[in-house]
Amino acid sequence: MASTVQEPPPTDPHRAPGSGQAGNGGWRNLVPPDNDRQAVLDYSPPPTSTAIWVVLFAITMMFAAFTSALFVRKGSSLDWQSFTLPPILYFNTLVLLASSITLEVARRRIAAVIGDLNSQVNGPAVWLYITLFLGLLFITGQYVAWLQLRGRGLYLATNPSSSFFYVLTVTHALHVLGGLGGLVYVLHKLSKSILRRNQLDATARYWHFMGGLWVYLLLLLWSKL
């Protein structure tokens, strides 16, 4: 009996050898169907967005540890001395919240012109400069609050309550300075027309987080000190 030999299936001359079917099933699934690499890039979160969430989580855990230590120390302390918070802290809170508003205005306006070579960025950049100024004003106000406490004889080692005040406010102020550095970086990128939207969004998330964190710290200090 004569044997029949089946002809091999037709191959696509434009397909690379070993590429397999669309979707590259099995262990060769390295390229999306129809070579739609842009779909994968759009789906994958940018490294900047992932990193900022890691940073915010680390900051949250650190201040959660500070909060826990404050509760434990006050509950077991016989020498805890309460004091009135410097009134300027409430003004500083308004300044920081206002800076979040101006940054959000800047973010939306800049996002509308990113990628448009014919757009002018000077207008949106003004809102970033206002945010930067308000951030510096907040840091200055915090320094004034520390001076006011020193004028009342309250230093870092005076009492456990004053120690927690300085530790919490100074640590927060250092993180705000980091956010100011991020704003300067965004302004630099914007001036060269190489700013990416994910970089702007990451900076805005960090700054808004600093505002919310400060409101929490102010309520904590007001209720526990």
C-alpha cells in the first residue's frame, strides 16, 4: 500500500522563524498578538508610579510607628506635660492645603499641553512656582513654631511631649523638603519640554500625601499634647 505524505502547512514568509502562532503560546509568549507592543506598554504601570506608592507606604509605616510610640509613652508616663500648640501651626496648615490646590491646577493645565509642541508652558508653570513658594512658606512657618516653643523653654529633651512634637514636625518638614525638590525637578523638565505625565502625577501624589499627613499630625498633636 502506498503511503501518503501530507504537505506541511503554509508558512508566513513575513513571520520570524520560531515565532509560532499569534500570541506565541507556551513559553514563547513574549510578544503580544499582532505585535501590539504599545498595548503592553499602556497596560504596564510606569516605574515612577510604582516607586511613589512604595515611598508613600514606607512613610505611612514610619509615622504609624511614631504614633504607636506616642500612645504607649503617654500611657505609661508620669512626667508627661501637656502644652498649647503654637498658633502659627494652623496658619501653616492653610498654607500647605492651599499649595495642594495650586499644584492640582498646575497638574491639570500641564497635562493638557504635554505632547503639544506648539503649546506654551509658561502659564501652567506659574502655578508650580506658586506651589513652590507656598511650600517654602510652610517650612518657614514650621521654623517659627519651633522658635516659639524654644521661647517658652520647651526643647527636644525638656519633656516626652515636647520630644514627640519636635520629632514628628521635623520629620514631616524634611519630607516636605523632599517634595520641594521634586517640584524643582518637574520645573526643570518642563522648561526643557521633556516632562512626562507620570513624573508630574507622581510628584502631585507625594505632595498631596504630605498635606493629608500634616492634617493628621496636627490633630494628633492637638489631642495628645
